[in-house]
Amino acid sequence: MGQGMPEGQNQAVLNPGSRSQGAQPQGGEPRSQPQAQETAAEGLDHPTLQRAEELVDHLGERIGHFAHTLSLRFRKATARAREEVQDIWAEAQHIKTRGRS
């Protein structure tokens, strides 16, 4: 199942929290999760974090623009299809009434 990974390492990849549970540093005290997260956050410098936020914001704007454009095209296509159906219906009614007279 691990495809080249030892069983324990595969489990750690699937569930990263399982590695730190019960693990103790050499001092004998349990390692706490919040400290590990704070250390990771301190490792990122402010400009890198700001750039990442800008990229995510820009991606959100692009997705919003794409969704708006897609919605507009869908509404236009629906309106054209509705008009075509109305024209076909009107033509059918005309043919029907012409056949009676």
C-alpha cells in the first residue's frame, strides 16, 4: 500500500498530527502544537506572506470575473434559446390555424 514508503512513514504522511503525538524532545517535556505553528509562522518573512495574500486575492478576482462572464454567456444563450422556442411555437400555431381555414 505504501508504494515504496515504510508503513510508519506512509501513516505519518496521511496523518501528520500522528507523528507529534506522544513524541517528546530530549528534555522529556511533550511538544505542544501551538509552539510548532508559531515557529512556522515566524519562519515566513512579512513580504512573502503579503505576496501570498496578494496572489490569493488576485486569483479570487480572476475566478469572480470568470464566473461573471460565464453567467452572462449562459443567460444570453438561454434567452436566445427561449426566443427560438417562442418563434417555433408561433410558427406552429400559424400553420395550425392556416390549415383550419
